[in-house]
Amino acid sequence: MLAMRSDNDSSPPMFEPDAEALPAEQLAALQTRRLRGLIDRLLAADGLQAGRLRDSGVTSGADVGLDDLPRLPTTAKQDLWDSYPFGLLAVPRDRVVAVHGSSGTGGRPTLVAYTKGDIALWSRMCARALAAAGAGRGTVVHNAYGYGLFTGGLGIHQGAIELGATVVPVSGGMTARQVTLIADLQPEVLTCTPSYAIRLGEALAEAGLTKESGLSLKAGVFGAEPWTQEMRSRLNELLGITALDIYGLSEVIGPGVASECIVAANGLHVNEDHFLVETLDPVTGEPVPHGTPGELTFTTVTKEALPLLRYRTGDIATLRPDPCPCGRTLVRMSKVMGRKDDMLVIRGVNVYPSEIERVLLGEPSVASDYLVVVDERGGGSDLIACCERAAGSPPGNQLRGGLEHDLRETLGLRVAVAIVPPGTVPRTEVGKAVRVRRWSGGEPPVPGLDG
Ligand SMILES: [Zn+2]
């Protein structure tokens, strides 16, 4: 498959070119074989998913092909909660070598299980993502994702080792120590949440470490939070890197389900030889065409401990099958536009927080941290976008009015803008950034807005 790329191609090598650049027909044949294998395994495990398959008339993997996927039963987070902790296992309990979990937006824990084979698969998926960002043998990877039940830290850690890179397992927080380690170890790849990358970039700049003064970073692999193109521009400029998106969720395997290549930096290649991907209408559950936003839905055809058929993620994105200059044939997904659960309904208008981010961060005078408040103090629901002036941007009263105008034009909705003093918007050192809050009463007045 390497022959698909010309000899003078300077693209960084793929970790698994035989899989990542597989011609379409061969990929489809592999997916069909694996889907049938999954169905046979689920039926043999005789759990919840086996029951649903039989109810839909499937009694053997041989009954189905790829075209039948939209007719197969789906799974959702509720199934994991209902079967907590080990009810969905498709292997004997003693084959589970690790568990991970997520707190989830609803606050209830989700627990997922891995066999040795699952950990090996996950490591390879994260190695693919790091290689796609230009990392290889010996590349220093500064891994500032949190280590623990959360899949970010250990997922990237195992992937870096699988690739033969040199991983620095710094985890989140203790930013001053991170700055020292970056200065001393000269990493080329930074892995963390995009919100922490902003925090770290500001701390590096304060310490005098910039591209001009020899900051070593070349690429960032940022995930666990939805982020926009405008945030990408901020990260590229602040850190002097190519900021790349990585996508995953613990229910499917963790980070490494899909990731961007540094060649195009334009859409995340889905590792669809292991994770069949669909986009569904979030209301009807029917497949939507390529290019139309839909709910990402994954079928984990090779996972052992916790294989899931058509897992509905709640994340909204589009798919594009057009060829990528990097040579990968894997379909690309757009950045996640929002979560089904995160959609705000304000006076009958549907708004994703990412749409607000796009407007705010499109304005250079606005700092990169912001907070969207759903203000229910008056009995209705109004949106307030709280942001700070970027360091060095000129003072003036036009900023607030300009942003309010742009938000109204973009969203078709009035959003009040509060320019708050520097340091007012909460920062995140560990875990995911909180970008939306609901105020129902008792909250303090907003400086610059309430008086
Ligand atoms: Zn690519």
C-alpha cells in the first residue's frame, strides 16, 4: 500500500499503512468480515445486545452485510448505566485487565472494560494518531492529559510507547513544572485538552518561551473537548505549532477513534477498519448523507471485552469520504460541532456553544478563555457571553457592541456580551473546561454587564 504514495512525498510515515491506506473495496471486505464476527460474538455472549439482535431477526453474523448496518439495533449510554459495572461484558470477567471510565456530562460514571487485546488495539490507534501528527521513534511527547480513570492520559501514554516515541507522563496541572519540563526536554509534540494548551501556552510565553526564543513544539494533539477552527488559529499562533484534533470516547475505546493528519489538518481520519462509523439524524435515528451534520454512531468490530453495536455518541459532526493528500483512505469526520445534550434552546432557537466560540475567538481582541451563561435569573432564559480583552489589545467600547452584532447575525439571537476583567473567567488545569453555566439566582452581578 505504500506504493500509493510517491517517493518524494515528505508526509510523515503512517503507523499502519496497510490499514490506513487500504483501497475502498478491501476495506469494505475487511469491515464485512469483522462485523459478522462481532455479531457472532455478541450472540454467543447472550447478553442485552444478543437479545436485541434476535428481536430484529438476526441469528447469525452470516445474516448481515455492511448495507444492513442501519437496520441493526443501537446502543446508548443508558445501556452502560443500566448494566453497570460489568453487565455488558462479552468475555469472562477474568479476561478484563483494566477498566476506565468517564464522569460524563450527566455526572453519572460510565465504566468500560479492556482485555489485553483491547489495550493493544487502543495503543495502536493512539500510535496512529501520534504518527499522523509527525511523531516517530524517539520523538518527545509531552503528555498533559490527566492520568487515571479518564482515558486521555493512559491512552496517549500507551500509544506513544507503542510508536517508540519518548513519552513524558506529566499529566494535568502544576503548570510551572510543565514549563520547566518543556524547556528542558524539548518536546516536539504536546498532548492535552485545547483549554489546557491555552493555559500552558500563556505560561510558556510568560516564561519567555516562544517560537522565536526556541520553543521546541511542532504539533499538538488536542481532544476531550469540542473545539473550533478559531481555537485552532489561536493555538497555532500561541504555541507556534500545527494544532490537530483527536477524537474518542471511553465507550468506544478512548482517544484514537479518529485523528487529524498534519499534512491536511482538515478533518479527523476515522479508524474505520476497527470502528464502523455512521452519522444519524439525532431525532429519527435514520442515516444522513455525507456532508450533513448527524450523530456519530460507532460499531466496535474488533473490541473484545465491551464490544458495542451502533453506539450513539450524542456528538454531532459530518463525514467526508474525499481523498486526503496524506494518502490515508479512511473517511474523515469534521470537528465535533456539539453534543446533542449540550444544545441550548434559547427562546426557541437551537444554539451550540461552539457557534458562540467561533464568533468570540474570531475577534482578535478577545482572550481565548470565555464562559457562556444561560441566565435564568429573570425567569426566562437569556445568553450572556463573558469574555476578557486579549493582552495588548487596545481599550475601547466598540468591542462589546461589535461582538453582540456578530452574535446576532450568526445565531439569529440576541446574546449579551460582558467584557470582564482579566482573570475573571475560570481557567482549567485538570479535566475538561466548563464553558457553559446556568444561573438561576444568587449569582454575583457580572462586572461590565449588570452595573
Ligand atoms: Zn490525511
